[in-house]
Amino acid sequence: MLLLCGSVFAVTLILLLGYGVVAPRFGLIDSPNARSQHRHPTVVGAGFAVVMGITGGVLALESVGIHPWPQSQLLIVVALLLSTVGLVDDRFHLPVCWRLLVFFAAAVAAVGVQSNPLVMGWMSVFVVVALVWVINLFNFMDGLDGFATLQALNVAIGMGLLAFFGPVAATDLAAASAVLASALAAFLCFNWPPARMFMGDAGSIAIGFLLGVLGLKAFEENLVLGLAWVILMMPFLVDATATLFLRLSQGLMPHIAHADHAYQRLARRTDSPLLVNIGLQLMHLCFQFPCAVVAVIKPEWAPFLVILATVPSLVLLAYTRRST
């Protein structure tokens, strides 16, 4: 597994270096605007290279008989298609309705290959909507150097450790998490503030999808592992969902671009993406990951811990709303 992780990291790193050379020739440069947190033109769409690295890792696992997800090859094709659509959107800005149509098609494909009885029948409709929301919210939350990458990396590492060392071994889930973490770690080398590359929609859409199907895999393996995934995702779930409802309550349309999330408000207040990232990491180390570990060890506490895991994000949301 260590050899695979190192290989995925190295291949993704090489792909990113190549992408950095090619992207400017195709106009894949993000120039600062009124909502931006960056100050200089930056290569965008680099998430496509990350997804390519993940693809290589998944195919390597399949070749040795490890299946990260049900129908892994189909899901990785869906992720590649999402990344391609995102890359086109990074360059030409597709209409929102077309993007949503693609998201729903991807979610239906992902849910359709699940063998978990929890996502059968009418429940599958809820799961499709939930997966579309995970794709969207990860896209919404990718607005600060290193922030979304760091969140995804924490979820992947956390799920990998819980799946591998937890009371119920889940080798496939651990392998999928390891591949995601390795590719994301390579990208963080370029995305850490001050970022030299942005994942863009080419990355945020596909990685949001892969995080979502990682959650589906966790629920398929074990209900408590699924709840642990929810706990680790909570910083993004709370910020994106609460901000959406707050804006709707103010009569603002959800598809209009904005910089109203708690992390964006905090970044403006501190004028430091680095401090916001450090805060996110401390939240994971001191709260989200311990809650997830206890949930796996003490399954009877898991529902309470899911609720408890919302507290840091809700406090941050209230603080930023009062302070800016």
C-alpha cells in the first residue's frame, strides 16, 4: 500500500507539473476579481491532473483484485467525465442548468451501482439529492488557497485510518481513501497558500463526487463508518448548508456567485488564507477526528457525536456573521 501511495503521489506530481506548462496556452488562467481571495493570475483547472492521478491509482488497485467501490471502473469514468465538464466550465463558463443536469446524471450512476439496501427504493432518491449536494457544496467551498484540498485530504486520511485500524476492517475503503489522499497531498504542494495552481471546477466537481461515493462506500461497509464520514465532512456540510439557507432567507438566489461563506468571511477578516487553513486543521485534529474515532469505538455514541461535531462550525458561522 505504501508503494501504491508513493506512486500515486509521484505520478500526480508529474501530471501537475505538465499541466502547469500546458494550461496557460489554453487560457486556463484565473485572474483576480471582486470575490477572489488571490491577488495574482493563477493556473486553474489543475484538478483534472489530480483526477488523472486518482484514476491511475484506482486502476492499479483493480489490477490486484482490490475494488475501492462497487463498479469502480464505471465510477472513475464518471469522475473523469465530471472533471472534463469542469475543465470546460473553467474555460468557457457553462450554464448552471447544464451543470446540475450533469451532477444528477453522475449521482444516479453512482447510486445505481450500490448494493447497500439502505440506498434502495425511495431512499435512493434522497441519496441522489444528497450526493448532488455534496458535489455542489465542495464546489462552493473551493474558494481559498489550499482550503478545499486540505478538507478533502483530512477526510481521506481520516477514513483511511478508521477503515484500516478500526474494529471492523474495511480494506477496500482504506485503499480508496489512500489513493485519494496521495493524489490530494501532491496537489497540496501547489495549492498551499500562496497557491500556484487552483483545482478549479475540473477538480472540485470530480473530487466532491469522489468524496461522496467514498461516503456511500463507508455506509455500505458499516453504518458507524458512514457516520464517521459525516463527522469528518461536517466543517463543509455546516458552512455550505447554513450559508445556503441564510441566503435563501434573504431572498438571494443560490446559484449567484458570492463570497458569503464563513471561511470567506474569516479570510477577509484575517487577510490570511494560511491562518484559515491552520484553523481548519486544528478543528480536524482537536475535534472532528477525535469525534470520528470515538464514534467508531463506541457505536452507541455515534448519533450524539454527529450532533456534537457541528458545534465548532456553528460557532465559527455565528462568529463570522457577527463580526463582518
